[in-house]
Amino acid sequence: MQTDASCNEHVLQENCTQYLIAATQDVFASMIFMDIEPGEPLTGSDIRFQTSLSSMIGLAGDLRGLVAVHCTREAALGITSSMLGMDVEELDDDVKDAIGEIANMVAGGMKVSLADHNVKIDLAIPSTAVGKSIRVSSLSKGNRVLVPFTTSAGTFGVELQYIFA
Amino acid sequence: MAKNVLLVDDSSTMRKIISRSLRQAGLEFGDIFEASDGAEALDVLEKESVDIVLSDINMPNMNGIEFLREKASRDAIKDIPVFMISTETGDDIIGEAKSLGAVGALKKPFTPDKVNEVLGPLM
């Protein structure tokens, strides 16, 4: 027999992917003015996704883990250009800051959705890595989902790793 | 007379977006000053003529709550209104901000229309 806590965890696992997609769509519709199309979510510990820039923000509290935004070079430049309303041609500090802020706002959207289930989380400060081959390890015994999104500028992915505290 | 605005956010991107949103919303304002955390914001308030502060909450070094608390203790700047713009919109943290003098809050992400709706009356 499931306890209330395990029932709640099950409901959250069902809904987390949708919350992640909704939060990302909200950010892009409100502040980036770019059409995005979610693809089939990827799950499991061995997710592979091409990325040149990844911004991550840690989650603490009732649910621990991270939200990460992974971009190809083209997507990072296109998204930042649209966000700032100016052409950006290099993966510079502006790009790292912009993608980090997207991760921050997506995590903030997740925080609001989870609060409806009485799951309280705290957000850390985002950090960003740039490189030719970035790999984010998964939490042991944690849940992991990555949703790829298609844009006119290329592909990016939004990842949620979490474990209930 | 157009009001001078201080934008406080550790993200330079967000400071640019807020500045752009104020213009897109058609709001009149004077000079815009910027700070990347609460400590820098206090320095600006002590040196410049600022009419309203738009501040993030989750920042390194000195966050928005610590900034409000410190500002409230300084007679010369304690009455300058502060409006919070943050991903943090829980009743507990916004309640704490308001208890320390914040006059309102806007959730990120936001649209220019929302900026006009909530900040228009203050500008």
C-alpha cells in the first residue's frame, strides 16, 4: 500500500516533465519572443545531448537536484540575440549570463508549480560551463529527464535531475 | 518629473531586459543606474539621486532581503521605495520583503504589458 508521501512522489514524477516544459515555454513566450517546440522527453541515467554551453542551477529543500539548460553554439547565440535584441556572435559573458538567467527562471517556474504540491525548494545561483563536449553526471538513485526543444536558431535541451529529500 | 531608477540584479542580461521593458511599456523615467548586488546598490543610493529601486532577491554577496534590511537602517535612503523583481514569489519571502519596506513584487518572467501594469502607477 502506498503512503501519502509516496503517492505524492508518484504524482510529481508524472507531472514534473510537464512543469518543466510549461516553465520553459513561459520564459520564451514572455521574455525571448522565440517560438519553441518541445520534442520527446529523454529519461534515464545515460542521456546524451550535444551541447556547447550548459547553465545549471541547484535545487535544495524538499526536492534536491538541478535544472540545466544545454545549448548548441548556434542555439545559445540565437537565443541570446533574441533575448537582448542585438546580434551576438561569440559565446561570451553575455551569452553565459543570458542562458544562466533562463535556467534561473525555468527553475523559478518549477518552484511555483511544486509549491502547489506543498513541495518547497530553494534555488541556488546559476553557473555556466562552455566547452566542446560537456557531460553532466546524473544523481545516483535520482530521477532525470531532458526535454529537447527545437527553435529557428537550433536545438537546446532543458534538464531536470531530482531526488526527494 | 521623470523618476531616476536603480536596477539591482546580478544578471547583466536581466538589467538590460528590465531597462528595455520600461521603454517598451511606454513608461517615462529619467536616469537609470545599475548595481549587481545589494552592497553595490547601497553605494549607488548613497551617491546618486534615485527615486525608485527595482531589485532582484536571489543575488550573491548581499541578496535583496539583506539589502532591504540594511537600507532600512540608513536614515538618508530608508524612504526610497523598492520594488522586487524576482523568480522568488513565495508568500513567505515576499511577505518578508514587504515587512522590510518593499512596495510590491513582479515575477520573472514578465512581459512589457505586465511591467506597465504593475510599475506604471509607481513611475
